Amino acid sequence: MGGGAAGAGLAGRLLGREENFLPAGPEDMEVEARRVVTLTLNGKRMSLEVESRETLLDVLRGRLRLTGAKRVCNRGECGSCTVLLDGKPVYSCLLLAVQADGREVVTIEGLAQGDKLHPLQQAFIDEDGYQCGFCTPGFILAAAALLQENPSPSLDDIKAGLGGNICRCGNYQKICASVGAAAKSKGRD
């Protein structure tokens, strides 16, 4: 670590730049600590003030009490925090809340239509596509995006579409069967 710091200090001199190329202190930096964002969350337009460092996951879970998106790895590797942003699956632990400004966010809580479960939610129940259930919301939202893009996916398509999600219980066969069953049920509707 010391070598990297020394190299960074020498880089300015070696490149013929000023030695003090960084601002002198915090007073010289423009930092926006809080900002109002407006987004459509689960079909409802809302505005809220967020800190510039807050992730979307922090806001959803901590401030809005939407706890379907789970904090597991907190580094974008497991998919348990997956939400839909403008219809595409994203890891909410890696997305700053300010990046959702002006966009549409769907969480697992917003997928059902009133008391009627989304076909994917129902298929996960019918096909036993969950075990502990912790990863299930992320899988369902990733699958919802997949089925929106490809209403009749093959097993390979399903595996690819869910490739960013991890089930620690190893229930992948039933998860894939659930997505396949939902695709078939949507085709009958």
C-alpha cells in the first residue's frame, strides 16, 4: 500500500504536473450530501431526500421498509438484492439511490396485482421453487425480466437469465422448473 501511495505522489512530478493537483481540503470540493430524487416505485410516483452515498438497497430496506430485496453479499455477486430498474434486473446494493432518479423501480412487493400473485410468484409456490426463500425475491425479479424479454425460454435461456443469482440451498432444478411453469401459464392466459 505504501508503494502505491508513493507512486501516486511521484506521478504528478514525473508527468510534469503540479505537485498539489488535489484540492487542499473538503472546503475546496463540491460535495452534494443530500438530494431529492423522484422515482416510480411499484407503480407509485414518489419523491424523497437521499444521501448521495446511499444505495438503493439502503433506501428500500431501511427507509421505505420494503424488505423483499435482501442484503447478502453487498457486492453484486449473489443477486439477492435484485430489483427491476426500468424493466431490467439490477443489484440494488451496487446502485446509488440517486441513480434511480426519474426511473421506474419494481421490487418483489410490487409484482403482485393486489391479492393476485404474479404468475412467477404462484409458480414458485406450486413448483416448490424455494427452500429457505431468502434468494427467492431476486430470482423471481430476474425471471420476470427474462420472461418479459423472452416469453418462451428454453432451459438454457432460463439458466442464462438467472445466471446472476445464487441459491445457497442449491434448489436450482426447482427454480428453473418454476420459471418454465410460469412461462407456460402465461402462454395459456
